[in-house]
Amino acid sequence: MSYIDELGMRALEAKKSIATAGTNEKNAALEAIAESLTENAGKIISANALDLKAAAESGMSPSLQDRLMLNESRIEGIASAVRELIALEDPVGKTDSGSVRPNGMRITKIRVPMGVIGMIYEARPNVTVDAAAICLKTGNAIILRGGKAAYHSNKIISEIMREAVAKAGFNKDIIQLMDDTSRELTTELMKADKYLDLLIPRGGAGLIKSVTQNATVPVIETGTGNCHIFVDENADIDMAVSITDNAKTRRPSVCNAAESLLVHRNIAEKFLPAVKAKLDGHSVEIRGDEETAKILGDCVIPATEEDYAAEFLDYIISVKVVSDVGEAIDHIAKYSTGHSECIVTNDLQNAERFKREVDSACVYVNVSTAFTDGGMFGLGAEIGISTQKLHARGPMGLYELTSNKYLIDGSGQIRE
């Protein structure tokens, strides 16, 4: 029996206990996880230090190291996100709709757990907790395959969570972490359709492409974010500078960070120097078109097609001057990954057109793209941000990790 078979069989057995558990029981397990994480913060930070040391030695960029790093404050934030799930309504067992047919059959559509979920993600140990917690609340078992760069962090975190759920009365195998992060076993997980009901990749474009090309398990794509900000001609310049700076520099290594800036030609000469002065505080590299270079000078690196399509995840931004909202929308349609886009404008008509025509999961008017986050949307911890159009799109909260079941009650009806 292979390693993936072992994990899969354990998950199938474990899901029996969580799938039919009551909300109070699941909430008690979540509270046990939150308490254990904070109580064992020292152990987690020590393990995380090993990962950070290896990351620095391997030449990982500072922004990605920041994404990997855990401290007491971040651990407390992760635990708080778990507790936020406790306060949210449990979708399992809820009625979506119901009807009575002419023959007297009563049909009820309810929410049920997916079953066993697989998660493949990169160097973000907080995802280990978020994914496990949201699956627990929705009655799902989960098999986690974290990135090699976060191995020590993920291992101690998963051990802490497994012990916590066991103390709460559940089979600890509702949460399993792959000890082996080899490509071969990861590919085997992608094809484990005997065990997995859903596979969610969360990371860069390379990871998501690998999963979608190799998986035989149903996949929901998440994460890749070439997010745009368009500054319209009548935008408030101070607001536009603030939004651009926040979206780009708050945490450049996350998928909701702005990577591309589009500026209306009529405001470019005023706005671009103002936003550059703000971005200079973070040493943001600007890759722009000829008009941007004419306004800002030699600091602008000529932008390529690859730059406009790139998810930099770093202190780099592509810039293009456009003639109107229509050209901005066309540019976004060509280069966007369908994640999050923003227009900064005081023109209601342009705002409505932007919302109507931009085909991304989240479309903002005068709001930073940094808010594309399950917590910020009131969903609690998220398992990812879907950039496709199946049953889930945008931040994936509790509801998106359930499926439906039809219940039919009758009194002896037969079909002619």
C-alpha cells in the first residue's frame, strides 16, 4: 500500500466522525485548536526559525520570507481567525430550498460536507491552520501538502491541531499533513480520486498549472493574482495614492497585492509623481510604458509584455498610461488573472461600467484590493480565493466547502 493510499484510507475513516458531528462539538474542537496554538507558540516559533534559516540560506526573497515568518502576534492572529469561525453559522444541514410537487412529494435541498479535501500550497504556514479549521467546521477531513520551505512549521502546527481535535473527541486523522513533499507523491495525491472529493491548489502560477494539468481529482483554482488599479481622470489624487500604496506595499507577497497600475492620461502628470513619492518609501521598482517614463524619468524600467502579465509578489509594479476607462478594461481583460481589480474614480458612470465589464472575482470602486480576504469579507478564515467560475468564486468560506443533497419524502408515490 502506498503512502497516499494510507493517508486516503485514514481520511475516509476519519470523515465519518466529523461529517455527522453537531455544531457544538465542532466548535469545541476549534476552540481546542485555538488554545493549543497560543499555548504552544514557543514551539511553533522555534520550528519556524529553522524554516526561516533555510529560506535565507537558499536566497528566498525578503517578501517571501515575510510570508513564511511566524511570531507571537501572527500566531495569536491565526488563533483568532479560528475563533471567528466558531461564531459563524454552520452551513451543514441548512436548507437551501424546498418544494412540494403536484404528486405530494416533498423535496428539500440541504447543505452537506464535501467529504475529503486535498490542499496543496506553498510557504505559508498560516494556511495549514486556516484550511484545517474551515474543513473541520464544515464537516470535512483534509489532507495537507505544504511547501518544503515551511516543512518544520507545518509539521509542529499539524501535530498540535491533531492532538487538540483528539482531546475534543474526534479522530485526529480528520487533519493529516504529508511528511513527504516530493514531486512524485504530490502528483500521486493529484490523482487520488478514490479518496479525495476536491483538490485545492493555493500558490503561484507554476503550482496551479501543475495541478490543473496533472489532477484527476476535481480542482478549484485559487491564488494567482495579477491585480490592477485604474486611476480615472477625475479621481481624488490623495485617495488614489493611498489606495495604490496600500494595495502594493502592505504585503507584496500575497495574492491580493496590486501588481499593475493603469493611469488615465489626463491625470497622469499629477498622479504619477505623487504615487512615486509614496512608493519610494518602500523602494518599489516601476516598470512602465513610454508615457510613464516621460513623466517620471530614468527611474522607470521599460515594461515588457511579460511584466504586464506578471504576478511579482515583490516590491515591483507595472504601470501604463491609458486614454480612458475602456482602454483600462481592455488591458485588464488581456492580462488579468481574474482575481481583484479596482477603479479609483468620482465618475459614477465609469464606476458602474467598470463593475459591469471587468470579469474578475472581486471588483472594487475606491477600495484597496488588499480587502480580498475571507476575514475582511466576514467569512472567517478562508481556504483560498477562487479565480474560476464553478460553484465557488472569490474568497472561499464555509458555504463554498459544502455540497448539496436532495431529500425526498413521500407517501408511496410511484412513477408511471
